Amino acid sequence: MSDSESELPQPREPGRTHPGAGSRVTPRRPLRVAILHNLKSNAPPDGDRPADALEELDIESNIAAYTAALATRGHQVVALDGNAGLPAVLRRKRIDISFNTCEGYRGDSREAQVPALLEMCGVPYTGGKVMCLANTLDKVATKHILISAGVATPGFQEFLDPDNRLDPRLHFPLFVKPIREGTGIGIDAGSVVRTERALRERVAWLLRAYRQNVIAEEFVPGEDVTCGLVGNLSPRAAGDAVPSLAGLPLTAGGGLDYDGVHVFPISQINHSAIPDMDPYYSHAVKALPLDEYPYTCPAPLSAQLTAEIMRLTIETFRVTRCLDFGRVDFRLHRDENLRPYVIEINALPGLAPISDLVLCAAAEGWSYADLLNGVLEAGLRRYGMDAFLPREAMKIGTLVTAAS
């Protein structure tokens, strides 16, 4: 065995050789969890990056919140930077499962880099796998998946150069943004363009500032809503398109259980409450403090529209192969009877104490610790590590089955 090989954790096949696999007997020791993160303070130097370029990265107070939440179930929790030296650290600390929050610092598939290391080492981890995170970070790749599955998403064009020929099928106004960013990065008052000249100027600026391809999509007039979930679809449900959910009972808090997943109540951004800001989900809107953040959850939508948004949330989660948790962003087209269009899926949604998924869960009565441990327990079940589940494990998505 080479020196480099000796530094790697020994591969552990999920559900077979990992401690606790296939057993509901309480293990003799606590679960050892590594919270994997990427901090803004550790980002590689880059003197000419835009002011919002690091907004997806974590801060120290968030890591402390994750740690405290997971420790409430008696787990041994350690926070580790998701960098190239991670495999040796995981081996030394004998980690059972990693709670992955790593956005990555650079590269086309930056969110998939740490999961790729973990896959290579055979270390279980929460959240989407390598292909899922590579595809969902790329907005064009995501759209191709959605279109192939028949999920409505705005028409679009990818720009590699500001002088690329404009697709004649596109209709102005267009919404223009970087292809591989979240948290509203690169989105501001100039993101909606109404002429070809404005489009090309915006594309040129984004290409230069963010150094990645640009997507221009048809702007959907209407409201922003977001819907998140936790858990994993059963194999039966994951193999088929999600049917209509109309008529299925919601929880008292406005959520829904469906064959392995729990869908949280839908949140709506009330742009009319902030008339001096962008009428769409820009970085400035997302960065508002909680007492100024204009959201309503559960959203005041009809039962039929609520059921359809929840169906599309599960279907988008399914076709992009997300795992354990996720959040889908929509625009409701005001000129098409509020038809929901999927804007993107967040396969690694933010879990900071005031992030959208946390607020949606809180609206249904879930504590912060409930949510983070729900994600962790979904991962434990998926890897067959049932013996590490607490005696009072979360009951997720058990009320409705795909066969119902």
C-alpha cells in the first residue's frame, strides 16, 4: 500500500460493513458526525472577485449552530473544513458519517468536489451525490433534466460570449444571471433586460465579473415561492413520476407526507412589502435581516395550486436525484393563472438559522434541531445505519404512499 493510499479511510459499503448497518439495536457508542463546511474566511485569495461572490460560503456562527443542533441527539460532532486534506482527517477521527454543507471554493462542479472525495474513500455523507450536485449547480444542465421530465421551466439560452446569436424563440424581457451561482449571486436591479443591446451588455459584464457562462431565461411576471422537503423517496416512488397530490391531507402546519419525504409548507416572498427593492429574488432581498424579510409561510395559495407546487417539488427532487433534503424555487406566472415555473432546485440548500428551508420548517413547528437531525437521520436510513438512530427518531414521510 502506498503512502497516499494509507492516508485514505478504508472503504465501507453502505448497508453492509458499516457499524450499525441493518440493525435497530442501540450501538454501544455515540455516532461520530463530521460537519463539513467551507468558510468565507478560508476562501482562496482573489482580488478582483465581485462583492457578492462568497455569499454561498459559511460563517463561523453557522457552523456553531449546526454543531449544537446535531449534538442535541447525543452525537459526537466535529466541524471540519472541506478541503483536499479531508480524507486523512476523516480517517484519523474515525468518522461514521459526514454532514455535508460544502459549497466549494472554485471549479465548474465545486459542490460535487467534497462528495467525490467521500465517495472515493467510502465515507457516508448526507445530501446529494456527485452527479446530482454537479447537475443542479449548473442551471442549464438542470433545465435539460426538467424539460426531459416534462416539468415547466422558462425558456432559456446559454451564453459563452456576448456576441452569441440570439435564439429567435426567446421573448423579452429576459432574466440574466451566472450559470453556476446561488444565494442571488449576480442578481440585482439590472438582471431583467428588455432589449437585445441591454442583454448583450449584461452578458458581457457577467462573463467578465463571474468568469463562467451566463444563462438568459424568459422572465416570468409574478410572485416567488419556494418549497422544501426532507427525507428520501421509497424505491417504488422514485421510479415513477409523482402523480397528482390534490386531495391529500396536509398537516396542521401546512406540510405534506408522501412516501418517504416530508414536504414543508410553501413560502411566498411578498415583493409588494419592499417596493424600493427588486421585484424578484435578488441577492439584496435574500440578504435582508429576518425582521425585514417579507415572507409568508404557509403561502396564501389555493388548495389546488398548493398541491401542484408540492407535486412539482417532489418531482424535481426525484428527477435530479436529490437525497435527504432539498428546496425548489418557483415563479407563479400572473398571466397564466399562476402557473408554477421551476426556476431552480437547491440540492444543497442553506441551513443557516434564517435560511428559507429553516423558516419553512419552523412555520410547521419544527425546531432547528428537528430539521438538521431530520436530514441526518434520512442519511442514516439511506446507508442502512439504523442502529445509530435515536430511540425517538424522526418519523418522515410515512403517512402517504405512492400506491395510495
